Amino acid sequence: MRRISSLGFMAITLLLLSFSTYSNTAFTQRKDVQLFIKSMVKEYHFNAKELTATMNQVVIQPDIIESMEKPYEKKNWDVYRDLFLTPARLKGGLDYWAANKKALDRAQKKYGVPPEIIIAILGVETLYGEKQGEHRVLDALATLAFNYPKRAPYFTKELKEYLLLCREHGVPATQYKGSYAGAIGQPQFMPSSYRNFAVDFNHTGKRDLVTNNADSIGSIANYFYHHGWRPNDGVAQHAMVVGTRYKRIQVNPRKTNYYYTQLIANGVKPMTAAHNHPSRAALIELVTAKGNEFWIAYPNFFVITRYNSSPQYALVVYLLSQQLKQQWAAVNIKKHRAYV
């Protein structure tokens, strides 16, 4: 009986292995995949056999599509906020600031983006590089390009950018791991952003967003700079609404859509003193268990949404940045007093 079971086990194993090989080969027999390969050969001069062999290694991941349909950003604001504004994330950010101060200061001087914003992005995205994702980027992008029709054009473009990135870096396309959406490294850049905005900030001869803190810092600052970050301008202000005129205002737009004075005239009242607020603004309305919460958002707020389009994401980055800024100042005041 043992011998029969052993032989049976071996047969099943061989069957599964052959099925796996067949499944991968079957993927490149799909017409849409073949057309993609042909386009990469024609437009970017990839070797057809080599690219087919690469695409044969794709493993479609259904759980990625499930994650796309249920992102954190669909949670209520109070739930989402509390996921990220934690003592551990704040402490990690302060430690990161202390360890990378020179690179952060240099990035601010060159690009105008303050350290607390850069650190907050890293804190929200990957807990300062600790959690960069466990999905093979090739699998994630191929799954979304070919099995997620409503975002297929975008992810097909990112798959193309990813293959070009890997060729430029001289690494196999199976090497990088990242998020379920195919974002890479400490700052979670999509491949197109990696190719266009990543910088070799410490002059090592390569742009490394996976292990190099300086490159990650400089690249985030460069990204914000090219998307219109305005040094010394405000980002957002907590607000309240008075009366009913505010209901005329279009909330949660993709960019500033009113003058600040228009918001005020329609019953939107800032709850904090205005710090360097620009003339253009927008009204953000977020859902919580205790009722809706309102914020006045400025152009820099919408620069953050170029990183992630969710207003909840932009606001939690801003709030974390303010916690970091306040705590960093407090710590350094104490240090200064200790030496006086």
C-alpha cells in the first residue's frame, strides 16, 4: 500500500507540474497577450522568444483583483485615519528623520519639498521601507493588464514601462516585488514614475528605490517638484460649514475649483488660523461614524493626490507630516535647552 501511495503521489506531482507549465504557456497563447508581445517587439525591439519566455512565467493572481475592488481608501475617514496615525508610525518617522537628515535637507534645498512631507509619504506607503509588498510586480501588472478590463489600458501601459525598466536596469522581470497594483520600492513608484522621476540622489550610478534611502528621498521630492509643489504654501485646513449655502459647492474635486473667498462666502469656515493659504482652494468632505468632516484643500493637497488620487490618502499624509514636524521641533528644542 505504501508503494502504491508513493507512486500515486509522484504521478499527481508530475501532473500538477505539467498543468502548471501548460497554464503558463497557455497564457502566452491568448490573443491579447500575443498582441502585446508583438507590440513590444515592434516598438521597443524586444526579442520575441525572450519576451515570450518571460511572459510564460506570469502567474495570474485573482486576489489582486479582489484587493483592487476593496482598497483601504473605501473605508470611512475615521477608520482609515486611525490605520495610519499611530504612535509607532510617528516614532518610526522621527527615527527615519534623524537617520537621513542630510539627504532630507538636501532634497528640500533642491526641490522645495519639506522633510516631513517626504517622510510621511514613506510612512504611509511602506512604513519607511519595511513593507514594500510581496507580489511579483510582473504577476501584478499582467493580472491587471489582461484580467481587469476596467483598468486594462492603464496597467498595460505600466506593464510596458516595467519591462522597459527591467531592461534598463539589466534585471529579469521576475526580480522585483511590490504592491498588488505593481508599485515598487520604498516610495511605491509605479514603473512609469520610476522611469520618469526616480533620481540617483547619492551618485552611485543607479537609481535604487528598493534599498537606497537617499534615492527614495530625492525621487519623492523630484516627483512632487514636477507635479507643482509650492514651497511654503499651505496644504489643508480643518473647516466647519454654516447654513446651507455650502451645499452648492462641488466637493472632493480633482483640483482646486473655487477661490478661497468663494468658499468663505458660502459658509465654509476654517477652524484653524490660515497659514500661507493660496487664493485657489477646494472643499473636501469625508465620512465618519460621527458625521461628515470638512477640510479646505489647497493646490499642494492636490499634488499629494497625484501620488494617490484619494482625498483620504492626501489628508492622512498631511496630518502625519504635521505630527512629525511638531514632534521633531519639540525634540530639537529639548536638545537645544540641554546644551544651553
